[in-house]
Amino acid sequence: MEAKNIAQFIDHTALTAEKTEQDIIQLCDEAITHQFWSVCINSAYIPLAKQQLAGTSVKICTVVGFPLGANLSAVKAFETTEAIKAGADEIDMVINVGWIKSNKWDAVEKDIATVLTACAGKPLKVILETCLLTKEEIVKACEICKALNVAFVKTSTGFNRGGATTEDVALMKQTVGDIGVKASGGVRDTETAIAMINAGATRIGASAGIAIIHGLQDVSSTY
């Protein structure tokens, strides 16, 4: 796989609290230079990113209900609407893990559906936080997402005790079929990124996008 091809899998990410405006400008510049699919940023930085990315093909992805997912559904929907108004092209929402653990599956479905409606046609990725779920819960959450026809299911926020695993990516892909799968959390090198793609990931969320594409010359893959 060539660098330019793997770059189109990557949401180039900067979500930690200490990121400055200069960090976001650099993130956008890197995304333009390396032709990443998008930058994934907190919504306060959408106007800045929109300015930096004007006239380019790089998209703006933002997060909703991040990182815990325990917001009121109406709050998640409001976040989504305002983010899209500001210029977001894609929305990554965090599922309500507590409701899953409480077996409140109808509430989980309604929560996702509420945000999906607010997306008004923009792609929605649903973050499952797989490290906190059983395999059965991952499957059931994916089945709900598939029924609602969201754009992607996503493994992780990267802010919890574990990130993406190839096992979980494969299970998610097997369950959702044609829906996208985003592997995020702990994907920091080329080998891991390619392993996730081979397992079924169609998008990679990573703050280490440059390291991933720079390592390609050292990796042989039959992908």
C-alpha cells in the first residue's frame, strides 16, 4: 500500500485538552501536505480548521458527547447541529455505555437516532468504546447501528483504558457488513494501521498519522 493510499484512510486527530490554535493550524497543514482524509478536532476549533482547509479536499470531523457519551441526547443533537453549522463534515458521537450496561437498548437506539437526525445527511460515526463492552454488547450495538444505517461504527475514543484491537475490528465488520468501521485508539505505527485495515477497518483515527505513512517503506504487506 502506498503512502497516498493509506493517507486516505486516516482521520488526522488532535483531541486532547491542551491543544492550542497553533497545534490545530499545524494539524491542518499536515493533513493538506499528506492528503489525509480529514482532521478530527474538538468543535471549538472548527472555524479555525475551516479557514485553514479552505480550497482543499481535507474534511473536518468533530466529536459529540465526547469522551464519556453520557450527555442528554438533546445535548448531543444540539452539539451536532452547531458543529455542522460551523463547518463540520463528519460527526463522531460517543455511545452511552452506561445505558448498554443497564440493558437499556431502546434508549441506546433512540440516542443514536436523535444524533443521526441532527446530522441531516452528514456521515455519523458511532463510538462504541469497545474496551468497556463484552463481545455480545459490541455485536448488539453494531446491529443497532446497522439497522439505523449510520455511516460508521468506531472502536474507541482513545481516552479510556484500551483502544482498537484487530479482533474487535473484525467482529464489528462481520456484524455491520457494508457500513464503515473506524479503528481508533492506540493506532500509532504502520504495522498496526495495516493490521486494522486487513481486519476490516475502512478508516483509521490517529494522532500519529505522519508516523504511520512514513513507516510504509519499512513494511511489506500483501494488502
